[in-house]
Amino acid sequence: MNEAASRIRHRIFELVREFYHEQFDKPAFVPGKTPVRYAGRVFDDREIVSLVDSALDFWLTAGRFTEEFEASLGAFIGTRFAMAVNSGSSANLLALSALMSPLLGPRRLKAGDEIITVAAGFPTTVNPIVQTGMIPVFIDVEIGTYNTTVDRIRRALSDKTRGIFLAHTLGNPIDLNAIGQLAREKDVFLIEDCCDALGSTYGGKNVGTFGHIASFSFYPAHHITLGEGGAVATNDPAIATAAKSLRDWGRDCACNSGENNRCNQRFGRQYGTLPFGYDHKYVYSHIGYNFKVTDMQSAIGVEQLKKLPEFCRRRRENFKIWEKGFQRWSDSFVLPEATPCSDPAWFAFPVTVRNTALFTRTELTEYLDRHLIETRNLFAGNLLRQPAYAGIGHRVAEDLANTDIIMERTFFLGTYPGLSGEMIDYALGVIDAFIKERG
Ligand SMILES: Cc1ncc(COP(=O)(O)O)c(C=O)c1O
């Protein structure tokens, strides 16, 4: 870059910082007037400067920011490989598709294999199982942890079981010791959906490092955001190679965008029945997708990752404030429980209205909505009762009684770092008034 261009660039950054303070500096919280959201993007001038920096590069596709983002993300999680993609849903499809790669030899997954999962969750944890022609096998979860148990998984095993695909529900890790051990014992793949759990730990280690491959989401509601975005992470070089190929159109070549001849054999190899020396850039070893991110998304991610430890601390702190406030109503609500050995960076504070309570979930969540306090249900409730799933091939391994209770009576409140103690105290006051009204 020439000197004049560099000077202009820095002037632009200064203006962006000024703009940020004018446009985004937060007004004070006004109870009953300022919405108490369940999630949202938390950022400052550094994300916008970084975004503008990448815009001025005008590189557009994955580039220097993506390289930095992937390296920092892998270092944070503790995996050898981390690959950015355009959403958590893409990450889940990519993760499962990579496990079907011929690069994995006889251990690879195939259409018709059974994958154990749960119906109480987000649709795009289960969808890739259907989309790849495998069979989801549904088991129930526990109310309180909102995760399933190793015993439930063990009972659901069949001679067709080849994988276990579970989300760490709302940031609460699954029982990774026991489930990881079962996966090894039965020689089945463990896929961790960490979309709501970046920064949650189990036995002091980050989630996403226990299974064969893990997925992450960076949609604005999540622990960090790129706007839209996601990632897969793994320690297995063959799975990483397959994932990269599938992400990048299915190509065999591992060059990054704009790079040429990384292998030094671009025109020097025989691939199948292609003519000798066929350009490696156009050799396809997988039936792939294009799930890549732009450098502008990664530029935001680079700054968000620096804030991640503080974001996680704030999530844990907000969870504790809710927990303390809800103790007094434990006869009306089942309160959330962290999985033993875990330290969740909670995505949210989930509660289940007891059937002995003098109100229903909907009565309470409507009341909160009227007082500008956002809540959400635990995603799809029982996925099998959603219209889209009426005709899918599947097996239900046990009664999904708790899943149905979750659909009827569970909701969650936010823990995201944009929430202050003052906002949570206001919300607790509103809930108190509601409960007193109900006698
Ligand atoms: C558990 C889980 N998996 C996957 C996803 C999908 O992520 P994305 O919205 O980035 O596609 C979500 C989304 O919130 C989720 O909660």
C-alpha cells in the first residue's frame, strides 16, 4: 500500500471510531422502556474498524482475516484444525458429510447408518442426518440439564448405530466422559454440536475437543458473532482434509482463495481417468458444497474472539444472578443444572414451569413480553411434532415424555453479555409481581 493510501486508511479508521460513539454508545437502561433481550450482538468500535479494514482490502473472499480467525479459534478451542464456514447449520452438515468421506476408508459413515440424537433441540442438528440419507434415532433428555444420558444412548444402540450427534444444550455440556467412552467402546463417531457452547468446559477442557468433529455457530445470538458464520473443528487430519474439500466445492486442491500450486504438482499428476497433468485446481474428490466465509465476516470474528473470555465470564455471572433470583420460586419452576464436571458458558437460563404451578408457561411468557422481557422456547420442542418431520425415516428408541414436557412448559431467559445485573433485577421484579398476582 502506498503512503497516501495508508494515511487515508487511518483517517477512515479514526472517523469510524468517532461514528461508533455517536451512533452506538448505549443510552442508560430505563426499566419498562428498554427491552431486556435474550441475546444480541455485543461489539465496540474495534469490530467496525476491523470490518472496514477488510472492506478497504476489498479482497472479499476468505483471506488474511480468515487465516487469523481460524488460527485463533483453533488455539482457543484447543483443536489442531478449525475451519470457518457460513453458518452453524452448514457446519453441522459439513461435519456429518466429512465423516462420509472415502478418505476415512471402511470406518466412514454411509446412507442408512443410524445416528443417535435428541428431538428436544435445534432443527439443524438433526437435519444433516436426514439430508445425508442416514437414520436419526431419537432418545429423551433430562429436565434440568436438558441433555440426554449415557444410559439412554446405551439402550438405543443397535447393530446399525454408527454415530452419536448431540448439541450441548444451551451451553450445558453433555456427559462427555461417559459418552466419549461409550463412543470409543462401540467404535462409533461422536459429533459435538457446540453452536451454543463456545467456551463451555468439561473437566477443564473446552467442549469441541472430545468428539471426532465439532460445530460452532456465530449467528448474533451466540457467544461471538460474525453476523452469519460458523466453524468446524477437529484433531483428525483425514477428517479435516475431507471437511476442507467439502467446504470448498469438493475440490482436491488445498490452496486457499487466490493461492496457486501449494502442492507444487499443479500440472504434474494423474487423477483417475482425467488426462495426465489435469489442473489440480479443477480436480474434485468429493461431492462438495461452497460453505466459505467472506473476509469481512472473519474481520469481525478476529475482534470478537479477543472478547470471548470476558463474554463467557459475563454469561456465567448473569446465569448466577438469575439462579439466585429464581431460588425462591423453586416450587413453581425446575431450575437448570450444570452437568457434573462441567462449567457451562451458558447460552441462556432455562426453566420448566412445574405442573403444580398456578400458571402456564405461555401465561408467564406473554406477561414478560408485555413488560419488554424477551424469552424463547427451547427451540423446536419435540422436533418430531413439527410439520417438516412428519415423513422422515427415523426410529424412536424410547418414550419422549420429557421432550414433550419441554415443548409444553420450558422457556429460557438471556445470559448474554449485553444484559446487566440491573436488567435482570428488573425482570426478576416483574416475575415476582406476576407470581404474586397469581396467588
Ligand atoms: C444447537 C444449534 N445448532 C445449530 C444451530 C444453527 O446455527 P446457525 O444459525 O448459525 O445456522 C443453532 C442455532 O442457533 C443451534 O442452537
